[in-house]
Amino acid sequence: VYTLSALPSFADATRTRLLKTEYIFMPYRPSHAILTAGALSISASTTVTAAAGVDATTAAVHSNATVTGVGNPTVTGPVTSTSASSFSSNNFSSNPGGGVYVKAAQSIPAVSALQFYMRAPTSDPSAIADWYDLCSGGVVRPYGTTGPCTATTTIGTATSSIGIRGWTYTSSSRTWTASKNTLPGTYYAHEANVDTGTGNGTIAKFTVIASAQNPDNCSSKQYGNITWDHYDLTAPAYNNLWMFADTDLVTHSNWKAGSMTVPVVSGMFVAGDQVQLETSSAGAVGSVVAADQCSTASPKGLITTSEVKNPSIYFDPNSDAPFASVITTSLWLDYSGG
């Protein structure tokens, strides 16, 4: 990118300045086990550590606001916040004294399900063959090259009692509900919510994305929420991604995702607004990012603050995240002339 300026004007220049800048667009790679743009509460028996073969001190937790909580959660990496936090734990092993350290704000890419959708074939081409758009009216379609739910092929139509690939659909709440019989694949719930049914099950390869309606307008944003429990996930169907919610991501009891032992199987949990992981039985391998773009209260959203209470999170920093890019300045040259 070249930029040329002149003083006082190009017509009568007494001084010119030419800037040459080169940028590299790189996939975002998780730098923290848990990273939030807003306030974060970590409590009770929460354990944040590293997956096999990963330095335990890299399993960091950071909030670009404050960290609060109750009890003595365990974190093997640094626990930091941009604003001063009074919370402490005897089990913050990388923080001498157990207090939360102050650290500069950390970069969090913009979270957009629609942007992710349009980049998906480039980031993970093989996943598109097993991709399913969950559309209005309960219609299920394959990936659409011009946007969500634009493919002309119809795979089937779900209702509250008729499932397609293990999913049912409730039109009144725009909610897609996964069952214990959900088939492997990447699922994109277009301007809808995602929930889970009863029972316990395991899905071999699975990724779910929930997009919001009006995601760029906090006052009218709705849908795009994921609520998850009971169903274990063996591996992500889309590269390094378990769940992506344009709005809020909330998990409950009796589920796990990935493998913390060799070979490590991991993925990201991404929320455009807030994330809440609350269970005593979850073992999630990968990382968690909450962008806090809006505070979407119920019923449009699920929660307004992020909380991690009781789960075990095993950090794996070794995979790029396909949902966003960061820009790295590789060259900056300033040519100033008199």
C-alpha cells in the first residue's frame, strides 16, 4: 500500500511524504486457553491446563476487562486482565501470590459467522463436502457458493417431530435441536439458535455454527446462540473449530470434546458476545474466545457476562483458527522529501 501526501498542497508542494507499507494476512492462532474482550468469571473447580506435549505455562487466561470468581480454580498459565482485578487463587501456579496480573489488551479478531461462511471453502476445502445449511422453515441444504441457504438442492425438511440428519426444527423460536443420533458434519444454522435434546450420545466429527440476525446492530441482534450438553464430540468436522456462535455460547453438563492425549484432537469455542461453560464433567480440548461485541440479553441472547465454572479446559495452541485473520505489518518505509 502506497500513500503520498504533500504540504501545503499537491499544486504547491514544499514537502512531500511517501509511505510504503506491506501487510501479511495470517490465520488467527489462539494465544490463550481462555480469552475474552469483556469481564470474565472463573470459579470453583475449574481447571485450565495444557494438552499433551504442550508447555503447561502456555495455558493462559486473559480478560480485556477484569477477572473475578469464587473458590480456588486451577490455571497453570498466567492469569491476566487489562484492568486491575482483585480476585486471586492459590492455584494460579504461574502467578506468584495468586493474584491476577495487569496486562495490555490482547487482540481479538472480529467474530462474524457470515464472514466465516464465505471463507470456509478456502480455509478447509474438504469440509465443504460434508457441510449442511440449516435454513428457515426447517429446510436443510448443502453449502451455497453465493451465501448461506442459497443452494438450490434440498436435502430434506425438518420439523419438531421429523428429523433430518438427526436435527429437528422449531419454527416459533427458530431453534435447531441436535439429537443423540446427529450425523457427522459441519452444520450452519442460518439466523437461528442451536440446542440439544435429551439422552447421551457421541458424534464422531462435528462442527456447529449459529449465525445471528442483524449481527452488526446490537439493539436488534437476535438468534445466533448455541446451548450444548450431554453429547460428546470426538473430532471437529471443520479444521480446529468445535462451536461458533455469533451471539452467545452456553454449555451445561455431561459432555466432552476432543482428546488431550497423543494424538491431541482439539478445536476452538468461539462466541461473538459471551461464553458460559458450566459443568463439572466437561473436558474440552482447544481454546475459548469471546469477543463481547454486544450484550445481547435474553430472549434475544442467552447471557450478558462470560463465566467458566467447573470444567476442565486443555489448551492446544498448535492449530490455526479458520474463522478470522490478523494483519501483520511486515514493512514500513517512510520517504520524506523537502
